[in-house]
Amino acid sequence: MQIETSGLSTREINAQIKAALAGGASEITVLNPAARHNLAVATLQNTPIRFDGSVGYYCGGLSDGANITVRGSAGWGVAESSLGGTFLVGGNAGNGAAAALRGGTVAILGDASARAGVSMKGGNLVIGGDCGYMTGFMGQKGTIIVCGDAGAALGDSMYETQIFVGGSCNDLGNDAVISEPTEDDLQTIRALLEPVELDWNKPWKKVASGRKLWNFDKRADIWREAL
């Protein structure tokens, strides 16, 4: 089914989406979203929801099991705090994409701005282009794949999140270390990139925590830098 949003408020659009989900719609296409904020938040069904255009802040945030595609770009915080599901953004994404993500997969085919995957607690974030500064900041779990170049302070103060970069990553954050990915890592990368038709055959680098910040030590210089 289609929802024409011209002249509707965000509340009215979301009410129509929820009514369509409750009514058993097999697929929902939202026309002319016009970069409105907070669309399809707290979605708990896996019925495909397609936004035919760009969306604003926090699209699909606080969801669990959602299946959301944006045929355009997304503002800040797409899929923030989501517990699971699949999110596909055909263009670019603003700051904090997949912030505090707990599960599922968020794929951004274009570039992602600053702090992508900040405080991730699980799940997967795929970025088809470049990412901005402090991607993966304080990431606790989960996987981030950056097909292009990474911005400054990559992986700053991470815990168990792992980042794989196909381009350059010349400015690592506090306590981030770089290594060669294992064969299992490469298979994980391939499994996440092939479904969204992104090239996985790249000179991948793995960025993970050096674990020096996992326990506070007031005598350690790295703690002074981090604070």
C-alpha cells in the first residue's frame, strides 16, 4: 500500500504507518517524506517500509525487527537504539548513524557523517562510502564496516566493537590499534556486503581496542589524553 504524506504532520504519517501495519499490509511505501523527522520510530514489525525520498532525524529509531528502506538520504541518528531489524539508506547519513545500536544491520550506501556507530552495543553498521570523525566512539560490541576512507579519531575509546576499513584510516582514536583481518573476519565482511551489492574485495584493515583504557589508571598517560 502507499501513503501519500503531502500536507501531513509527522504524527499523522506515523499513525497511518502503524494503522497499515496493524491492518496486515504486506508492504508500505511512504511517498514524499520530505526529510521529516522521527518517521517510523518504534516499529516492531518486519513488514517492509519504503520511504520514497529522504528522511530527517531519527528515522526508525527505537525499533525492533523493522525492515526499512530509504530511497534517499537520512538525517542524524538513523536507526538509533534499535534492537534488531534491517535498515537500508540509499544515499548519505548524518551524524550518529546507528548510535547505541543493539542488534540488526544498518547499511548506508553513501557516506556517513561524524560518530557513526557511537556507543554501539551490538549489530552491524555498513558504510558504503567514507565515514566522519570518531566513528565507533565508545563502541561496546558489534561490527562496523567502512568501504571507503575513515575520518579522524577512528575507534576512540572502544571496548569490543570491531571496525574494518577498506580505504585509508590514518588517524586512530585513543587506544585503537590496527591489524590484519583474519580469514573469518573476511568472510564476515563478505557476508554483510554482498546482500547490499557492495564490493568486498578490498585491502581491509581491522581496527579494535588496545584494551589499555578498559581499567582506569590515573598514572597512565593514555587516560589523560582520553579525558
